[in-house]
Amino acid sequence: MFTSVVNALTHITVSDILDILLVAFILYSFLRLIKDTRAYQMAIGIAIIGLFYLITQWAKLVVSHRLIQGFTTYLIIAVIVLFQSEIRRFLTGLGSRSFRRPFSLKSLEEKLEDLFLAVDYLSQKKIGALIALEKEISLKVYTDRGTKLDALLSKDLLVNIFFPHSPLHDGAVIIQGNKILAAGCLLPLPASHNLGEEFLARTRHLAAIGLSQETDAAVIVVSEETGTISLATKGHLTRVQDKEQLKEVLLGYLE
């Protein structure tokens, strides 16, 4: 085996090196995509099965090897089913980065204080709100479902949008940089059976998780029942105590 490795290294070409680097990049991108998600544990499980496959082949354990080999026949289908949301987000992000400039936090930072003040006010008054911040993946498909505003982000505008009985208060606000692109937007809902019972009847929280599963957006939710603030990223919903913690978690994600 050692001789084979040495022989392969002595005959390596530039195209072989590029091939290795490309595969490494694809694997690295995929691991970054599924990091801190449920799919990460699934990926580890699949890797363990692959390791068993190699061990049984090397040790000539015929029965065990054939059993695992039979399972790997359906592995591609299993990967597509298990990682469908991650694959969709990866392909969407890849296409988005190909045609759009990289995400810039600078323009958003100019109006972040207005955003946090608005969220804090809505939380204190127990006014429900759903605010999506675009990162690298375009949210145009969702802005088209709402009322286009293309207005400069401000505390007063956000509060007025979500004020009870406002025509746009039921939908989501989508923010790109320092602008509010649209309001009253409809967001995708996830499969409810994957969530805890406490979120089953809360449409805003479900919509926030749904969008964060489909894209890399950060979605802020204010509960109209309790006034609690939550942040959804990568399909996970995190509750925050106040605007300072929200600022820390949000900037940590966007950066």
C-alpha cells in the first residue's frame, strides 16, 4: 500500500492537484453550509458508514461488506432526501453569488441602531413583527410577494408598518442594506413536525424558520403575545433578552 502511495505521488500532475483542490473546496463548502444544523450529525453518520465500508473491504468481511454495499446503492437518494433544504440553499447561494455583489455590512451598519430601537419598542409594546435581513442570497422572490417600498430604513417607518391594523402589519418586512425593500411579504413555512410544540401555532416564528432554512437571511421575530424577541438563522430560532444581545448575535452572524 505504501509503495502505491509513493508511486501515485511521483506521477501526480497539475490536473490531479486541481482536481484534489476542487473536491476539497466542495467538501469544505458543504461542511460550512451544514455546520450547526441537524444535517451535520447526519453527515457524520454517513461518514461512519463509509468508514465501515472501507474497513469491511480491507478486512475481507464478505457478509458485512455486501450488506453495507447494498445500502450504499440507495445512498444518493438518501442524501437528496435528508439534505434537500441544505442542497437547495447551497445551489441558491451559489447562483446568487454568481450574479450579485458580495454582501456588505457597511450600508446596514448605518441604520442598525434604528432597527434595534424599533425592535425594542415593538417588544415593549407587544406588537408582533417579522423582519428579514438579506445577506448574500437574494430575497427578490419574496419581495415580489409583498408591497414594494424601497425606502430608507428608520425606526418610525418600521414601527408604523407593524402597528396594529396597519395594512402591512401581517406580513414580513425585507431589508437589504440600509433600505426596506418591501413589506407585507409572504414567507415560506417549514414542515411543522420538525419543530417543538411551542411554535406550532405561531405563524411568524414558523415563517422566520422557514425563510432561514431556504436562504442565509437573518430573521427577527417579535411575539405579539409575550413581546419576546427571537432571531432565526440557518433553520434555528434563538431567543434574545434585549436589543444588546440581539445586536451581538445578529452582527456575529452577518459578519
